[in-house]
Amino acid sequence: MVENIILRKDMTIAESIKLKPKISGLLMSKGMHCMGCVIAQGETLEQAAEVHGLDPDGLITELNELE
């Protein structure tokens, strides 16, 4: 049985990728190319979405739809 991982917008980029590696491609397609940089260690998904002009709730929905 596979556990369904639910990402939240208060999670860091690095934490989210560790939990759900498949989101990397979606984040890259949205212009978030800083997967392994220092910023990813402390920046939340919400902060990253806002910096890139994206709706944080919409981004989280998209990320959580990926298996």
C-alpha cells in the first residue's frame, strides 16, 4: 500500500521534493529551477509560488495531483 503524501504550502521546496520527488519536473516547468540551491532549503512552496507570480493554492493542488 502506497501512502498518499499531501504537500502543504508551508513546506520548504527541499522538504517537498524529498517527500515527493516527481514534483521536480512540474516545478521546473513553472520556472522554479532552484531545486538543489540554498534557497530551496528555506523557501516554502508558498513563497516560491508568489515569487514566480503563481497562485500558491493552485500550485499545491497541481503538486498534490501528481502521484
